Amino acid sequence: MTAKHGTPRERQGAAFGMLGILGFSLTLPATRLAVADLDPVFVGLGRALVAAALAATMLWWAKAPRPSRRQWGRLALTAAGVVIGYPLLSTLAMRTAAAGHASVVVGLAPLATALFAAWLAGERPGPRYWLATLIGSATIVGFCGFSAGGTPNGADLLLLAAVAAVGLGYAEGARLAREMGAWQTISWALLLSAPLLIPIVWQAAPPAWSAVGWRSLAGFGYVSVVSMYLAFCAWYKGLAIGGIARIGQLQLVQPFFSLAGAALVLGETISPSQIVAAAIVLLCVATGRRSVAAPAPRRPDNG
């Protein structure tokens, strides 16, 4: 998708971006596994504490410089979106939502990311962008209503809120990654959040770990190590190298990977309506993203 632009740096950005997308694609199926035996709050926020331990080790090993006072505030905004907001909201939704269904709803994430990039980076999307946004949003709302036999349910509303949160975290985190480096950005965001999360996660921890099945433990391990840390390191690096608009287009394929993951990992049946809805959203997002100018390239710091 971006490789045809040709330069080694652009290909590198696309490669890191795709690694991130592949890691994110199994997040919802893995979350569905985890919440079978674990409290959703523990899964949604506990993953950040596991990732924060990895982040602290990396920051210490690399002797990474501390963020500036201005960057701390922006890290808090990033953490609110991708460390707390999206994980918690999406996990609460996965108590009742099928992973395949949720994957279609989360297909709006690229539009949310572009919207926050336009706001935070001062970009001015054209009318085609807003038309695509409305059509894509209407498709998602219609799909949710059709699937539920009426209006969107509580899980759908949680997923839509999660989409808004992740769009904010992606856009602000990508801007920070250009200054601080990719893995440093997610690492400091995790470390900043840890003191707030510890008492909440402690209260939500399972009373008896022996009652937690291995599939739930495997799901929690995946979202903690891969979804919450390794995938973010790759994703932010890709965005920092290639720009939010250009590399962000790779999110277009994530719903399809997630649908495949739901079928393979959970044995869910993928309905024709899910495929059609995902395809319509893909077309809308592609149309909208092409109307948003990519930010001027800047060379990121080491990361």
C-alpha cells in the first residue's frame, strides 16, 4: 500500500506499521478469551501493569532520558487514550460482544485517528473526508442495529467510545514518537499510568488464580505483552517514520485480520453482513484518508 512510494525509509515505516497491525489484530479475540475467567477491569487495566514492567526494564536498560515537562502532559493524553480508555472500554464490551462483531465496529478507528490528527496537527480535511466519515459511521450504526435486532446495544456504545479513545491515543502518541522515539513514547505512557492503576487492578484481581483456565491466561498474556507493548512499539515507530496519514492507512486491513482471528482462535462464524460492513467501512475510510494531507516528514529520535 505504501511500498509503492519506493524509498527505503517509507518501506521501513510500512513494515513497522504492518507489524503493529498484525499484533493489534488478535487483541479482541484474545480479550474475549481473557474475560472468560478474569474480571474485565483486571484484563483491561492489568495488561498495562504487565506492560509497564517491561517498559521500566527497557527504559532502565537503555538509560532513556526523562520527558520534558511539556511532554509529560502529552504523555498523559496519550495514556488516557491507549493505556486506559481503549483497553478498559473494549474489554468491558467484550463481555457480551462477539470478537468478529467488535472487529467491524473498531473498523472506524482509522477515521477517528485521522480526525484527532486533523485537530492536534492542524490539518484541514475536505468535504470528501466528512462525507466518508458520515457514511462509514452510518454503516457501523446500521450494522450494530441489524445485528442486535434493533438499536445499538451497550457493548456497541462502549466500542464506539473505545474507538474515540484509541484515535486520540494514536494521534498524540504518533506526534510524541517523532520527538521521543517510538518505544520510549509507549513506555513512558505506561509508566506514568502505573501508580493510578495498581490499586484498581489489585481490587479486580481474581481471588483464586487456580480457577483461571489456561486459555484465559494465554489471552491475558497476549494483550499484556503483544497488544499493550510490542505492537505499540512497532506501530508508533511506523507512524513516526511514515506519518500518521500514510501509515495509518494500514489500519484498513485490521478488521479483516481480526475477523480471521476470531474464526481461528474462537471458532466464531463470520457472517456475510460482517464482511459487507467491514468492506464498506474500508472503502469509506480509504476515501476519507486520501482527503487528509500527510504531515510534513520529520526525522524521529532514536526509537
